[in-house]
Amino acid sequence: MIFNVDTLNVATLRTELNRNYMEIGVDSFAAMFTDRSPSLHDADAMAQLLDRIEFADRMGLDVFGIGEHHRKGFLDSAPTLILAAAAARTKRIRLTSAVTVLSAADPVRVFQNFATLDLISGGRAEMVVGRGSSIEAFPLFGFDLNDYDELFAEKLDLLLNIRANEFVSWKGNFRPTINNLPIYPRPLQNPFPIWLGVGGTPESFVRAGTLGLPLMVAIIGGETRHFRPLVDLYREAGKRAGFKPDELKVGLHSLGYVADTTEQAVEEFYPGYAAAMTKVGKERGWPPVTKSRFDAQIGAEGALIVGSPEDVAEKILHHAKTLGGISRLTFQMDSAEVPHEKLMHAIELIGTRLKPLIQ
């Protein structure tokens, strides 16, 4: 075992948590961050992605999410189209965004798209909305980054208004007024599930709690325990707003990968992860990825969840305990550009060996 969660094992952690069902799934950005697969055409990559979603459904995973980016190397600029194609090929898996960049979108169209997806999927659609960590959508759709937070707050208010009301009256600063107009179609689910995707901004955690929205925390680096005070802010804000603890769900989005053994998982995941994250880091001012930093990240407190099903199950339960309980965990495996066949095997392991240990 590469990490050591004190001396606790999976059974002990499950007993200590004494919690309800934890959903397990995968998020994808349909991404090729580097040139490690130059011969893979976009159409082939999309076909493989849909195969993985269908396979995840067959393997019993609970949820599959598609991100949203508007730049070279990503095929997820129209996530609801991908999810709709997946809905036609799946039966039970929930289909969600991861995340919808609401600040740079029209909430009316966002709601209509996801309501349509809900009808196509038979009530299996969700959305995770956020401000987005990538900023290319703002100039592309004519928005000012100086309005970053105000845009999101206003558009979230409109989206929740649409969810609650068939006829909408609403006024804001960044979009024309709506005067008692109906918005269709209406989804099967009522209320339609909307999660708030957050990074490390305290105000975002408080906002989610105040609104009583389930929280999806993206932890892509550092130590998970540092997010506990932020999650506590969320739960306290929700309590003050009158929401019950079981209404305040917490999900965890983590970079991760599962193979038959932890050594194999590291061998297959690290090279692509190091290349991709070093490239991204040049844009964002992060230091280059080194093996020693990677080893720290797959340690007990690190954010990466990489290893065998047994080791990963132990780490997930440790993170759940650290955060005071979580309702959902999604793996983001695109970051390492692992070949399709290995991703399929990872999904199989998550469904057949990891899930029984967690649930």
C-alpha cells in the first residue's frame, strides 16, 4: 500500500462513518491535454467516450458527468448533446454536467437543455453549476471577467426561479427582464437536481448552504483535510437557513484512477498526469509536477485517489470521514490520458470491486 490511513481498514472506516449510500461515478472533460495520442481523431475519441458511459452504466456506476470547456483539446463544449447521446444508450446511470459554466450561459437555455435531457433519459438528468476554473467562455460569449461573481449570483438566481416556476417574472442587470413568461419543457424530476460546484472560495460554500443546494467540491490538489472548514461553513450556513442535515449533500470530485494493483495504477497514471498537469500549470503559475510531489498527493492526506480498488476504497472512506461525510464521489481520469482500454478496465474495477467495499 502506497498510503497508510493510520491503522484503520475499510471495514472500520465504514463502521465509524455510519452513513447512507455513497454514489460513485466518473467525470470526463473529453480531453486530450497533450500530444500523447496524436493519431486519435475527435470522432473516435467521442465514440470511445460514449462507449465508456454505456459501460459505466452496465458496471453499476451511479453517475457520469461531462464538463464544459471551449478550447483546443476538449470535446465538451456542448455537454448536453453528449449526455443526450449517452441517455439513449444507458438505462439507470444518472447523467450530469461537471460543471455547467453558468456565468457565461443563458439560464433559460441551460434549463431547457437539461429539462429536455431529463425527458430523454427518463428522469436521470442533473446539473452541477459553477463559475468555471477556465475563463475562455467569458470573452467567447461576450462577458466581462470583472463581473465574474455578480454574473454567477444573478444567473443562479434566475435558474432557481425557472426551476421553481413554470411562469417566470424576473429582473437583473446582465440579462433582459422576463415578464410572466412560461418556460418549457418542464423536466420529469421536480425539483430538478441542481448541485453547486465549488473550488476553494468560502463565499461559494456559504452560498450553497444558504440556498440549500447540494455541494460538489472539486479537490484537484493539496490535502483534503484543508477543505473541512469550508464544508463546515456550508453546513452551518444551511442550518441557519433552516435546512436539515440530510438536505445538505456533499460530493467530492477528485482526480483519480484505479488499476488491479496500486503499483500498476501509479505506473499507468503518473506519466500522463505529470505531462498534462505541468502543461496546465504553465498557464496557471503552478510548479512542474515531480514524482515526489505526486507521491505526496497519493498519500493518506493528498487529494489524488490512485491505486487498487482496496487502497482507493480505504482512501475514499478516509476522505469521507475527514469531510464529515460525503454523498457522492466522482473520479476525473482524463487528466492522465490513459488509453481507452485501460479506462474501460478502471470503470470495471470501480463497479465490481470498489463499489462493494464503499457501499
